[in-house]
Amino acid sequence: MTKPFERHRQAWTTDEIQKLHALATKGVSLKAISKSLTRTEDSIKARAKLDKLKIAKKR
């Protein structure tokens, strides 16, 4: 059985940050970014805010 918060409180790697920037720039949705990086939507929002990134709204 997999733990729901397996990556809870883990530091962001350089690769993850680069991928977040690339996906956000392409206009990928928050949910899709969350799945791609296996992080929570709240974690994605927090990191995007730190990096001053805009995350696409749901359509």
C-alpha cells in the first residue's frame, strides 16, 4: 500500500524546479503539473509563488 504523502516535506531538486518552470511556461494545469512531479497541488502553488510563476487556471 502506498502512502498518500510519500514526498511530504522533501526539498525540491534542481530538476524538479526546472520541470515546474517548463510546464508552467507551456500553460499546463496545476493538476497535471502535480501528477507529473508527484507533489501536492499546494506544494506546487507554494513553489510557483516563490519563483513568481503563473500556473494556468482550469478550463
